[in-house]
Amino acid sequence: MVINKWGAAAILLTGVLLTGCADESADDSSAQADEINPLEETVAAQEQDIKELEERLAALQETADSLELDLKYTKEEAALYREQLQSLTATLNESELAEFAKSQWTYGLTVNGEAVPANGQVELDGSTAKVTVVQKQAPFTVLPPEVFGKGKISGNFHEHVVETSQEPDDMIMTDGTVNSGVTYVFSDVPEGEELTVSLSEELKERTGLESAQLRISAGGE
């Protein structure tokens, strides 16, 4: 068979076109593969995140269950102790109940945050004295309210600071559910002189002091 030059040209052109189509098809397939791979990686990463979150949730749930069980046992134990204490206090006479009620209220006395020694003698580093009386009550009690209330100091506790040799510059009251306090601020105690603070006999006894008078001396700067 004889193929003229036009036929040969047509065959050559057809081959070139077919080759180009094949190359374009291969490029499209490669592009699609490139698009799919990042998507698969994203899905895999999200699945891993979900798995880790589920593990953390399971651990938190286990901890919560354990705490709930501990709380249940603690409540049961507290209820048992309360019942036993109520049974015990029921056997106390009036005097013993009064002493027990007093033990539910404690009192402290400090100067500039330091506990006052039993002899009531305090030496200042500077010229400022902050005299604080603190009243603390038990957060829980098995005593009836009328008996429990009799355990605290008579009247208002801050009234048991009966006299001071120098007028305080400020008086700061704090009142909490369990702790209450009053602070008398003396901002300029003269060097070489004594500031005296007189307490009631009742406050003296409740704070365990040997003297009902504090003698506070300024040592200067």
C-alpha cells in the first residue's frame, strides 16, 4: 500500500494528539492523588485527637467516681462521729457542758503579727504597734446552739480591751464565719516610752496570759 505525504502527515498528527491526551490524563490523576493524600492525613489526625480526648475523658470519669466514693465514706464517718459525740455530751453535767462549750471558742492576742508572751512584755522594732485580738469558733459542733453560744467570752470580744495609755489611730474590725478579730493601730509609739494596753480578767484567762496588762515599748527605727 502506498501512503502519500499527506497521509503520513495525518498519521503523525494523530499520534501527537494521542500522546498529549495521555500526558494530560496522567497529570490529572497525579493532581487528584495529591489532593486526596492531605485530606486523608487530616482525617487521620482528627481521629487521633478524638481517641486521645476519649482516653482523657475516661481517666477524668474514673477520678470523679473515686472522689465521689471518698466523699460518701467521709460523710458516713462524720455522721458516725457526730452521733458518738452527741451520745457522749448527753452524759455530761451542766458544769462539764459549760467547759466543753468554752473549748469550742479560742482567743489569741498578737502585736504586729507576733503572739504576745505570757508576761505581756513586748519590744517593738519600730514605732508602730498593731494590737490584735482574735476570736475563733469551732466550724462544727454537736452542742445545741444555746449551749454552744455560752462558750464564748461575755459580751463583744473587742470590748475586753478596756483601756490604752495612748489613743489608737485606727481600729479595724474583721468578721468571718469562724474567725473574727479587731486590730488597734498605734502608729507612733514614742521611743523610750511604754504603751500599755489593759485587758479584762476574762480575756486574760482565755488568752493564757499571766498579766492583764500589755506593756509595749518602742525600740526606735
